[in-house]
Amino acid sequence: MNPEVLTAVAAVRSRLDPVRRAGRTIGLVPTMGALHAGHGELISQARREVDCVVVSVFVNAPQFDRPDDYRSYLINLQEDVAFCAARGADLVFAPPLEEMYPQPQRTFVEVADLSDHLCGRFRPGHFRAVATVVAKLFGIVAPDRAYFGEKDAQQLAVIETMVTELNFPLRVVPVPIVREADGLALSSRNRRLRPEERRAAPVLYRALQSAQERIRSGCHSAPEALRPARQLLDACPLARVEYLEVVDAATMAPVARIAGPLRIAAAVWFGATRLIDNLYLAP
Amino acid sequence: MNPEVLTAVAAVRSRLDPVRRAGRTIGLVPTMGALHAGHGELISQARREVDCVVVSVFVNAPQFDRPDDYRSYLINLQEDVAFCAARGADLVFAPPLEEMYPQPQRTFVEVADLSDHLCGRFRPGHFRAVATVVAKLFGIVAPDRAYFGEKDAQQLAVIETMVTELNFPLRVVPVPIVREADGLALSSRNRRLRPEERRAAPVLYRALQSAQERIRSGCHSAPEALRPARQLLDACPLARVEYLEVVDAATMAPVARIAGPLRIAAAVWFGATRLIDNLYLAP
């Protein structure tokens, strides 16, 4: 059965109020469309855990720091709705830009510190826009659970902090990265890679793995652990590293010594396409 | 019957979940304690409009720009609970500071523009801290309605904007100012006035009224309308004006020409005590 598609905030509320009143749980999967198997995992996990699965499809203009990145973020709503249907979603919320921002937005949610490192350094205002739109979606859908992919680890950390510190009455559920057979993490941006870039792109995952192996075999220095990863990436003529760091998994701040729960995280350009990936390291 | 007093976020949620599940409406009256008849009006109006009335009593340290102001904001919880009982509140939420801020807060809600004028100019960070704690209270109580006094007109405008723009699923209910017989707006800070300051303080309301009269009798220039008000205040040796402005009622930005819904707003010091007051002017 096809999920309902709603475009208005008020319609979502009228649709979900009786669901909530009936004591049924609601799960939200926030997406920017262009759905792939990574999103599929988010929807499937929600389907297993809650009564009513809502997928939002909204390309949040303010979070794009580069206009060309926003413009190339084309989505096909019909395809995305069919994808949601196949994964068992109940409702797709696909608002136009003016439904989410009927007037110039003056209210922002800012998560300090966490937003300053990694992607935050290279994408000013990005996480403020992400936190703000997610807070809005939480206000509109009022979910019991919200599902976020671990690929966007810094986004996940920002949202988790926001939910805890603004006391949003919901649980954030992190969902593991889904990868292609060759290790490339699924991303809507992968489809923009030219064939030779696509062939080169798995070097990003291999680099992270090489750092992980060094740490597992006892290396306690982050720069040491990252050296072979950096060499792998530097040896690939199509790859240009934006950052490659070992960070504290909670604060996303780069660390020098290996201790505690960490992530090895990188952003690498392949031609005009910027890819991110990370590996979690349990303590 | 005495209202229940809860101090833990989790306890409030367990208490209110079944209320909500039963389809009963919840009203929140956020206060910093030291309750007076102004708060009484907020509670009474909530009592008339919702099934379950929650009064929060929490002195939000981060919103105080002056440590001496925070220190003198003493509250007597027992008195406040008795006050809530008399007005028919069902629940008092009185968390300790560490329940609201168990770790250093990194997440903030910022309402741009609106927070920059009037009190915002003189109390840096104040409205950010207010918006943030109110967002937290909304997350904890998840009210259908929240009641705010018009005396803190800028705070009201900041909260209304936040609720609209972050899509909080609730209605903000503004409640008119309650005044003493001599016109002084009720405030927890009035009790700090020395006797001679208390006798002088109604000049603030008289000044606002004089501006209102000039506007009603056809004056279209804000500086013109404010001139006699300013003279009244300047003639009072105990009063020191921080600001006196005609502002747009929605944006709180000072205006020069009289048009649209406005507020005449002032902050005036009497000795060590800062009082604010305002009058709404329908268009």
C-alpha cells in the first residue's frame, strides 16, 4: 500500500493526533529525499520499532553552504514515495520550502562546540541549519523515536546533544552505515561521481580501515594511526582530503591520544563531489 | 487541595503521560517563583482553559546578566506552592538547577532581531537564556497552552516567535498586566524597592500613559509622543531611564512614525532595582 503524502504542517498534525491519542508510537525518519538503501535501513528499523512510520522528504536549503551543492540536490518525489512504500512507511511528509519557512527564519538552534569541528569548520552555519530544521520536524511530527544514520556522525552527535539538552521527549536512534560491496558508504551524492571517481572512491573507506587496524594493533597516537591512511589518500590522484581525524565520539573534537569511544572521520573530495565517512571505535 | 510538587524531569513526564493519553489538555505557567497576583492571573486563566495546570518554579540562573540580581531573586517554595494551591494549580514543577542543567549547556535557542532591542541591548544573552529554558520546559511538560504575562512584552514576543518558527505544537496565551491601585505593574522585583522608591515608581506607568494619550490625540511622531513621558521621568530624582521607546509590537524594533500595532515600552531604575513596563497600542 502506498504511504500517504502530506505537504502541510497542519495536515500532518491532524493525521497524527489520533494516532498519538490511541497510544500508538510514532517514528520519524528525516531525509532530504534521493533515497537509497542507507535510508532504507532507517525506515526498516523504524518499521520494526514503532506503530506509525513517518518519512520526511525536505531539501533544507539553509543547510547548504554551496549553492551548486543545493542545486544538484535534485529529488524525484514519486521515486522516493515508491521507495518508502516498499519499506513500509505509513506517511511521507514532503513540504515545500515555504511551508517550512513561511517567513524569513529568525529562530535558530545552535549546538556550540560540537558544531565547530570537522564539517563544521568547512561548512559555516551548516549544523545550525540542521539542528533548526530537525527541531522544527520534531515540533511538527512529535515522534517517539527519530532515526539518523551514523554516516553523518557529527550531525548525529549534534542532534543527540540537542535532544538531551532541550529535553525533547523522544529517543534518537542511530543506525549503522550501509556500504556498497567495495566499501563505499551509501550517499545521495555518490550518484554525482564520474565513473573514474566512483572507482577511486572506496579508498576513503580503506583509509579509515587502515587507521582502525593500527589502533587495534596498539597504536596510541592519533597522528601515528592516521599516517598510512593519509598516505593511501594522498596516493590517489582523484582524492583531495578536506579532513582526516580521530575524534572523541561524544564531542567530535579531534584527539591526539587514543582513549575512550572514538570515531575516525574523514571528508574527501573526488572531483566536484565531497564525500564523508567514519568508523566507530569502541574503547 | 495542595498541588503535587515534583522536582525531576522524569517524574513530570510519568505524571503527565497518562493525562495526555486520556485526551486531557495541559497548560504550563512558567515562573521564577516569588509569585504575586500577576502570576495569579496566569494560573487562573490556565485553570479556566485547560484540564491540568502545571506551574514551573525555576530561577533560571543563565538568564541573569547581573550576579547581584540573581542572588536577590530569593524564593520561598512553600509560599509559592500555597499560592498555586489557592489558584487551583494541579502540579508544581520545581527542579533544582542541576536537574535542568545536568551538564554545561551547549544547546541554545536564539531568536535573532527580536532579542536585539530594548532589554536585549542592556542584558546581553538574556533572551537566548530565556528562549532556551522555555524550550526545555516545553520539552518536559509538552503543554497544549503556555501562559506568559504581557509585562515582559519582549519575552512574550521572543517566545511567540520561537513557538511559531520551531513549530512547537502549542498555543502561547498572553495575559494582560496586573497593576497596583496606583498603576505600578506587579513584579517580583517591586518588593526590593525602598519605601521612597516604591512611592516614586508609579511615575513609570504615568509616563507610558502620557505617551499613549498623545498618540491617541493624533500625534504621529514617536519622539514627539515620548517627550512629555521623558520629562515626567526626568523630573523624578529617584528614576533613571534605561530606555523609553515606541516599538513595533511584533518585532519590538523602535519606530519613529506611529503606525500599526505598537507598544510603548520602558525600563527605569529606581535605586538598585530595574523595573519594566509597557502599554499596547492597537492600530
